[in-house]
Amino acid sequence: MSAPNRSAAALSEACGAGNGADENEQLFHGNGAAQQRARLLRHLQEHGQIDTLTARRELDILMPAARVFELRALGEPITLVWVTRTTDCGKPHRVGLYIWGGSGEDALQ
């Protein structure tokens, strides 16, 4: 089953991020769940994947798994693959790699 390909702006409106002239500011610079979902969705659509550590560090989303869960509930095609990444402290951790559409095996090749 194919999910709708929503823009970050459309998703933000559907999730209640608000309207107005400063919509871009509201979309991507707030700490609310709707703004975090919009940032995460935009990144996935533009780059195809993101891991937990990168989402926390670069998108300021402290609980990426929760935002992915919410995006999936809205019909977004996000796949999870477990990978090992090294933290800023130099320690390896098993983290989620979230992949936009397709299968995780395709993205890891």
C-alpha cells in the first residue's frame, strides 16, 4: 500500500502547527511535536534517511522514535533498520536508521 507523499507544509497544517505569514518559522524552529514532525519529514524527503543521533543533533528532535511513530500513524512510509553508530563521545551504540519509503535493505546497499 502506497502512502501519500505530503509536503512538510501540508503535514504541518494537518498536524496543527498553525497558519500565518510566519509559517516557515513555525514549521521548523519550534519545539512542538508538529514542528518536529515537519522537520523530520522534510529531512527524510530530501535525504532519504536519518539515524537517531543525527535527528537529535541536527534537527533538535530529542525523541525521534515518537515523531516517526506519529508520522507513520499519518500514513508516511518510514522503515526502521537497526545500525551501529558512534556517538560524539566515541562510543558505539545501536540506533534506529529511519528510511523514507522502500525497504531498509535497499537503503543499506
